Amino acid sequence: MAEKSVEEGKEKFEPVIVGFFCRWCTSEAADLAGTIRLQYPPNIRPIRVMCSGFIDPIYVLKAFLEGADGVLIGGCHLGECHYINGNYKAQTRVKVIKEVMKSLGLEEERLRLEWISTSEGLKFAEVANEFTEQIRRMGPNPLKKLKRE
Amino acid sequence: MRVGVFVCHCGRNIAGTLNIEKIKEEVAKHSGVVHVEDYIFMCSDPGQKLIRDRIKEKNLDAVVVSACSPSLHEKTFRNNAASVGLNPYKVEIANIREWASWPHEGKPEEATEKAIKIIKATVEKVKSNIPLEPLSVPVTRKVLVIGGGIAGIQASLDIANAGLEVYLVEKKPSIGGKMAQFSETFPTLDCPQCIETPKMTEVANHPNIHLYAYSEVVDVSGFVGNFKVKVKRKATYVDWNKCTGCSECAKVCPVKVSSEYDVGVSQRKAIYIMFPQAVPNKATIDPEHCLRLVYGKGCGLCAKTCPAGAINFEQKEKIEEIDVGAIIVATGFDVMDPSLLTEYGGGKYKDVISALQFERILAPSGPTGGKVVRPSDGKEPKTVVFVQCAGSRDPEHYMPYCSKVCCMYTAKQALLYKHAVPNGHAYVFYIDVRTDGKGYEEFYERVLREAEATYLRGKVAEIYKEDGKLKVLGVDTLTGKGVEINADLVVLATAAVPSEGIKELAKVLRIQTDEYGWLKEAHLKLRPLETATSGIFIAGAAQFIRDITDTVSHASGAAAKALSLLSRNRIEREPLVAEVNEEICSGCGNCVEACTYQAIKIDPETNIAKINTALCEGCGACQASCPSAAIQLTNSYKKQLFEMISILAKE
């Protein structure tokens, strides 16, 4: 991981992160974070989905191929899925996606799966802060450079 | 496609941060968008009319409302569009308030950029939404009420009186809940025996109520209108059909156990009836303490004595399945264990007790017959110190919230104490005295006059024992002086906390709890009786601690919600279910495996996946498992997700 990604005189790198948020938990947590005016960086661009188990690996790969620097999936805590076990399915798929990412030359840390319940507005903001900072440190999606070259 | 985008200012909530003109300008350029308009409050009557008018004038065939969270007004805007003939599923919400203006107040430019992306992505989604009609499904017109305190009792009676069947499940051997433990209730000083017991009896005798005492809900499946519930009926080791409630068994039982009903102030036997007015008035054997059940042989005195021959040591627990259309959760609250409050000597000193214990001591029907004596030596306490906010309003150590009922019951206890011990004196330590209810302030004034209690504004720092006396050290913040009181008895108004086991029950019901464990409502202000799971309602203190007056109102509200849901024989369901493209499906069966609800089968004749829409919950797990995109979730099509991702992932 690059120690210092912001070089002198260069514009600070602002990562683009695509978020897939379960409508039953993480979407609500994001609503709550907003309602109580917690401030976090605007880099995460959210899509509200029915369940983390709905997320086809291809959506994550599509996001990276389109230029996203990071992808955040938010689901319900294990045992709390509205659809009983969709989050377990998400967990399994994320493992597979990470393998595919590695074969493409993408660092697996660019994809993160988090369990954030309805009441965890604070956790949502913390994850948003922390993940944005992490991706900022990692620098741009290497596939983008490939594209330009 | 002719999409109209309506941008709400939400007063200054959105327009105070986001650049509305910039949003309009950018969104207007997006393909398919034929009209963009902003308004100060899109959800208001003129705002909604504006949208209806433009749908007609501009011949719009899809609408994006850029405003607050869809959990607030999606329904509002969809119904609005439907009233002028636009299919409600051709309306989508772009959440630019909770997700853009509010969390990025200091970064207006970036927040505006983010909002534009969210709106454009939503436009792409709505363009490919197909118009849908709600699915109509039959409903089971019966209600499950979980918890038999005053909330569950009130909700059950309201529903049963309206003519619907109710299953009332209570985990203890008797209904009645916390209210049945109180001495007298503020501000009227009614005794619960006078006002709750008749309701308990009504429940037991009501032809529409099936009372399942000493039972627990262990599994819930299905959905609104059609829940399947498994209830565990725990073994009581007494045949309740034969038991007459004579209590002869308890008289001969040799085992004494601390009484849960009296919060440890008295003892009960291993075979017991919770309290004299218990409903059902039947005996239960506590298997953890009964000698016969623990050792598998011996004793059996109760069986020898029982005139009805009701004792049955071989009884087994049973699982019963019931079908209901709606569920009301009325599981109430608990109070914080005083032994957690070590600085007050809770759990260490016998004469430092919780307010709930003091209720039992004050109660005319209690173990002391209403005679006020202290636990250590049975003497009448001449000086009693009440400590309010014990564990409440203390974010650094315990609960940050106000437990709401303590100010009033402490005042009541001070008054009842004065009535019982006229030459005694009560001190009350308080932070603020909150009397926010009808007749409450007047009651508090009466207590100040009649009880002659000394109210001290300040917190107690420490309680310790010196020369056999309890020393209470505190500060009177009004005079700024330290206070030291020698107390005979200390009563802690311990914080109200969520009831034990609520988190496990919430998991079974697939509903949410908040950070403390109180049940999470669908919307704190506007939908306080509903959970996010359609068909499951909350009654009473399970949502948050409330007094009896508010609990009864809340419970009647939850009952009304359940009744309105079940007022028809069929209800409409979201038509967002999976669909199969038969030309592409190869019959591989991945989706069958991915589906938790057994809603998909491979047709043996055609070798194509078939969906039972009545069972499909619309989670989309099948879509993620299909290698050829043959099975997709209606209006969450791959094409839509791809278009949205393309917009959002680009710089």
C-alpha cells in the first residue's frame, strides 16, 4: 500500500466508491446517519437493494470495470437477515468475488462487506469515513490506469 | 420514455446545502428526462398537485421525486401519481436529503455532485421499471399477541371485541405483567387489583381469545396476512384442565425459592401459583427446584395432596402451530438489576432495594400485607431515601435516556410511605422532576404537601455502611452544599431496560431492535406502532418505557392497526417477485437451491424454473445465483443495475 499517495502540488485523489445497501438495514442506517447529521465524506454513491444476498458478483465487477475505486456492501448482521439467510449468501459470494478480483490485479481490500443494522447510524458513518480513507490511501483503481494506457 | 424529475427543497433541509439550479441543469441533460421542476415542499398539497399537473400536461410516463428517504414518502408520491393514471411503479424516489444534503453539510459542491449522480441513476432505474399491479392474497383474520402485560391484555381485548380471534402468548404462568406487581398507580392511586384484574379475567373468559400462558413463540415464517407461528407450550407438570387453583399443593411443597413476582421480597414454593389473582389460576412446577423433577424420584407430596389428581411429572412440552395474519409484540420492559449499581451498594446491602421491590412492600396484597418494613430486620424504616435516575440519564456509566416513569412513581411511593409510616420522613434525590401527563403535576404538588418529603436536587455520590447505618452522601446543587443522610432504607429508581429475551424474539420475528434493545419502530414520529416488517406491530413499553396510561393507548393503537389490516379478506402485496425468462432458462436449478422459501421448482416436463409467486418474498437471491440472467427480480433487473452502476462508478 502506498505510504503517501498525495504528492506535492498534485490534486488530492478523491476515490469513487459504489455502495450496495440492503433496504432493511444499511439503507436505514444511512438514513439515520443523515437524520442525526453525522458528517462523512461524499465519496460513497449508494444503491438501495432488497438484500445483500441479491448482489450478483457481476455487479461488483461491473463497478470496478466502470472505474470505481472501491465497493462497499452493507447487509444485516448474521442472524438478522429479513430474508432469513441472504447475508450468508452475500458472505459466500464476496469470498468468490475477491478471488476473481485478485486474478484481475485488483486488491481485494477494495471490496468490503459490512453488517450495519438499522440503528447503527454511527457505525455507518464510521465505516464510510474509514473506508473512504483506506481507498484514498490505496490510490486509484489500477484497472483505470490500464484503460488509459 | 418521458421522465419528469421533481426536486424538493425540503425547506432549507435540501436547498440549504445542495445547489438546486445546478441539479436541474445537469439532470435536464440526461437522456429521457423531458421535464425538471423544483418546489419548496414536494410532499405538501401544492407540491403533489404540481406533480399531478405536470404528469398530465407533459404526458410523463415516469417520475423521479428527488427528496427524502423512500421510507418516508415513496407511498405518498406513488399514490399521488396513481391518482392521475400513472402506474405507481413508474415512480421512484432519489434520496438526496438523508444521503446527500444532511451528511455533507460542509461540502455543498461535492454533495451536489453526489445528488446529481443519485438522481441520474434513479432516472435510469425508473426508465426500465415495468408497470405493475399489486398481488392480491387471502389473509388469515387472526392475530397473535406476544406478552400478557397490560399492553397485551388491552390489545387482545380490543381485537377480540371486534370479532377476530386472538392468540395471546405469555411466557410466565400468569398474565398481568409488571402492572400486577404495583401497589397503587399514579396519579389516581387506583390499585391494579381493582383495575387490571377484571381485564385479566375478561381475557380468560373471552370466547375469541386463546390464552397460551407459560408459552413462548419459537418460530415465525410467512409474511403479512399469512404468518405461520410455532408456539412452545412449556411443561407445567400440572394438568391445567384438572387443576382448580386451590393451592393445597403449595402448602405441602417443602422447597422454598425466591419469588419472581415479589422480586425476591418473599419466597414461593417449587409448585406455585404466581399470585392469588393469577390468570389462569393454575399451579406450575418449577423444574429447576422441584425435588421430584431434579432427582427423578422421591418427594411427590404435591401429587399425594392434590385433590384433583392434576399433578403429572411426566408432562412434556409441546409445539403448537398457529396461523395468523398479524402479530402484536407487547413484551414490555424490565428494570435494571440494582446490584449493577455498586456505588449505591446495590446487591451488597439488604436495605438498598429497587423501586419495584418497594412496590411489593407497599402493596396491600404484598408479602408484608402493606406494612412497610425493611428487608434486613423487618423493622419499620423511619428515614427513607429515594434515589431517582439510578442508572438513567448517565451516559458515561449506564443508560443515557430518561426512564420516564420514575419521577411519578417515586412521588407516589413517598406518599404511600407517609400514609403507612406517618412519623417517617422521606428524602428524594432528583436531577429534574418530570411530570408530563394529565394530572401529574397536580399529583406531584399533592405529594409535596401531604408527604412532606424533602426533595434534594442533586445526585447521590455514594452509599456505604457505618456503625450499622446506611450513609447516603450527596450534593444539593441548589445550595451547593454536601448532604449526608443516615437512612434506614434506600429505594433506587433503577433504569427501565428492554425485557429479557427481546433480542432473541426479535430475531425470530425478523424485526429490529435499537442500540439498547428496545423494539425499533418503522418511523419514530409517524409510524410508532409498526415495525419495518409489514404485519408486525408493537404495543406498549417494548418500544420504549411508558406509563400505564400511554401503554394502554399505544396498545389500543396497535390493535386498531392490526384490525385495519385484517378488515378485508384479501390484502395487496408488493408485486416485486422473481420472474423467469423461459427462453433462456437452462433448468440448472441454482435458483432452486438459492431460494430460502422453496418458491422455485424446475418443471419436470419443460425443464424450466417455475415460480410460486405466493411464496416468493422478492429478496432476489435467485437472481444472484443464475448464471444466465434467466431469473430476475421484477424492477430490479440486471439491465437497471448495470445502468445505475455505470453512472455511479464514473468520476
